[in-house]
Amino acid sequence: MTASATVPAIDWFTSGATPALLGRRCGACGTYHFPPTAAWCANPACRSDRLETVELARRGTVWSYTDARYQPPPPYQPPSGEHVPFAIAAVRLEREGLIILGQVASGYGVDDLSVGTTVEVVTEVLERVEGVDRTVWKWRPVAPLGGGGA
Amino acid sequence: MSNGVAVLGVGMHPWGKWGRPFVEYGVAAANAALDDAGVAWQDIDFVVGGETVRNGYAGYVAGSTMARALGWNGARVATCYAACASGASAIEAARTRILAGLSDVALVVGADTTPKGFLAPNSGERWDDPDWLRFKLIGATNPAFFGLYARRRIDAFGASCEDFAAVKAKNSLHGLANPNARYRKAVSAEEVLASPVVADPLRLLDICATSDGAAAVVLASDRVARRHTTRPVTIRSVSTVTPRFPNVALDLPDIATDSAAAVAPPETGFRPSIAAAAYEEAGLGPGDLDVAEVYDLSTALELDWYEDIGLCAPGEAEKLLRDGATSLGGRIPVNPSGGLACFGEAVPAQAIAQVCEITWQLRGQAPGRQVEGAAVGLTINQGLFGHGSCVVVSA
């Protein structure tokens, strides 16, 4: 069962065919939190500790984007061992009122993005540790490749 | 100013990539500031260091490291860390102690020795450290954040890469005659545009380097200052404010913003609120400024600051730049020192260096880059993890 040796690198998202980021929603005021490590509400007028872990919207719109032409320093490790430039997007989730950073899915670059592009959460391999693929969330444009993004 | 604190002395160790212990730079800057002030080290009653996280334990306790290197004199000591804003926090610690009547004359020092290339987080497995996680999970370097902000200017305000390049060209001319600048060479916009892209849309010459360097100031009460000078330069205000919830700008090094689902964002965003607090405390406004030193980590970020300190309305920074208003000889010269474009960043020293430059400008001691008749100046930057940094100084 080597095919099942895939785990999230961090427990901030769900796996499977339709992965979602996990956040925490305040039961008192409705404020969302990401990453889902918040123990109490960040709203200074609330401070409730009744936080519930919830799946965040799978789709959002690009607030801004950039890319990494040079290999970032450790602890970043290129998954294939060799640096391949990748894009990064800051994505706004409307209902949650959050902007969340993530890499853009492999195969997509800045030419496939515009401010306002609709993207959705996917998971890809971050690193392989002792034969186990550890995954991370990424943002993938919803329009197909070559679909007019550039 | 009855409640003023005087900048009695300023000093720097030139920025560069010298590769020597940060303490050497700090001592050189401190001695220069003491000489400039005409104050003996033995008369300093409070020492504040800007912490560096890259130089081991000595860097964590930078205040006492400097005090020891200068020769223990019994002064009270503090060390401040606020990332890029560390210097302003250190100045504020000294200033408030003087204002409280607890100190007469204080020395503030920041110094750093930096590695080549990207600033990186501390090593080890640090799964609860947001700074480590943004590198580990996303590979989001500092320039990546600068790229996100630059792209927003292009999208929201119609800025171009040519505008960004023009900021570098301007600052490179400003710094030509600055003896403390690391890069003293005219750079054309064409050269910027021909340099490789690092973090789209920013190129290598749009992004500041990391440098070694040190800066120091001697601050004194009015009473002490009057013994040394008849025309002291005065700190009118220091703003070290934090954001107000929800902070909906994606600030370094965060992976996500606050949520605006339940509470509407404040009318004034974090960056403009830094300057607003400084103006309010000083009883001055952007119209009173003659000169400003802003934190141009990237060329595009300098344009953001024009708007955040109120030199123009949002979206008008490119026009201000193109009109030459922020060049030497213009209406409100910005970064006459050459800015980070000519210095590179030496984190705990940088906000202090900004105050050194404004002090020289207000004294008329900035040959080759002098803003004629400058009487009021402002410095601004923002440190990781919600640290505002703004100092208003007047002649």
C-alpha cells in the first residue's frame, strides 16, 4: 500500500478529491481564523474561546500574486530537489473575509493569473520524508490551462 | 519644545558587506555619535540596543553587548526587538525615560552583520513559528511579499515597472555623495528593467540588499542639551503603534490576514495609521514636512509610503514621482540618503540610521544631498509582526 503513504504536512487542511482549508470560527461573533490554531477569538471586543473548526470556502479570488524565480532559503526545499520557479497567490475568501497565502499549483505561472482570478484549493506534494509524501495546500486557477488567463 | 528630547549626537558605521562582528560596527557608530554630541561615554546613564537575531546571544542582548564593549559604566540598559522597527522602539525607550525625568542622556545603538542572499528564519524544526512556516510551507520570502504589494499598485493604480525603476534611479542619485551608503553609483531605469526578475513584477535592482552596518544616536533632555548646543534638533514624536483589528492587509510574515467577517476593517489601515499617530503626537501634518526617509525595501514600497504618510492621495504616488516632487530639489524630497536602495538593510540599525539622516538634514550637514532649509523631517517603516515605526524630528 505504498500509494497511501501521503499525509498532510500540517493539519491545516483536509485531503481527498475536494480538499479544503480548515479554519476556526468564533461561536460568539462569527470571526474566522486561519491557520486553525487559534485558541480564542482575535476580535478584541469578543475574546470568546468557543471556536469551532470549520472547512473554509474552497474557492476564492486572487487579491495579488507573484512568483519565486530564485530558490527560497531553508527550511524551504524544492520537492524535486531542483528549484523550479513557482507562483504564489494571496487569495481572498469572500464569506470568511480572509486573505490566505499559498503557492499556485504546479504548471501555472504568473501569466495565468490576474487580480480577481477565481482559484480553488488543491493539494500537492511539499516534500518526501522517509518514503512518505507530505502535502501542502495550493491555489489552482479554476479556468483550464490556456483558457485565456494570460 | 518644553517636552522635547534632543538628538544631541548621531553617528554611523558605513553600510557594506564587511563580514566583521556586529559589535565592531556598533562601537564605531556609538563613538561617532558620542563625539558628535560632545558627550563622554561615562556620562551616558541609559543604553538601548536594537536586537539582532542573526548574531547569537550577543545579538539578543545587544544593549549590554554594546555597554560592555564600550567599557562597563554602570548605565541602565535595555534591548528592543521589533524587527525592522527595532531602532524606533529603542529610540522610544530612551526618549520616554528622558521625558519621565529618569534619564538625562541616553545612547541608542543598532548594528547587524547579515548573511548573503535572502533573510531566512532561524534554523531547526519550528512548526509553531509563523516566520518559519511561511518559508517551509510556501517558500514565501520577503521579496515575495514585496512582489504582492507591487502587483497591487499595478492593478489598482496603473503603476508600471518603469515607475518602480524610476524610484531606484532617483535614490541612486541621492546616495552618490553619502559616505555611509554601500552603493554609490548612478543606476538608470533601463538598468533596473534589464536586471533579472526575482519576484514578479519586481527585479533584482527593485529590491534592497541585506547589509552590515550600524547607527547610533545620543538623546538628551532639554536641560542637558542646552549645555551642548543652542540649536538642538528635537524629536517631536515617535509612533510605535500596532494594527487595529481586523488588519486586512497581508503583512509580513503572515500567511493570512485577520477576518473581516464580523467586524468591518478600520477606516485607516495599519500603514497610514503609523504616520497618523506620529503626526497627532507632534501636532504636525504632512504639509509641514520638508524631507522624509521612508523604508524602500522595494521600489514599489516607497510609492506606497508616499500615500501612507499623506504626501498625496492613494493612487497618486506615481504622479508625485514623475513630477520630480520627491527628488532632491523637489517639493518634498524622499530618501535624500539614498534610502535602502543605496544602503541595503541592516535591520536593527536601519530605523536609527533614518533618524541620523534627518538630523544631518535639519542641521544642514548633508553635503551633496542637502535639502535646503529643511526644518521638519519624518522617518517611517514597519517591522514584521505588527510594529509601526515613525519619528518626527524638527530643527
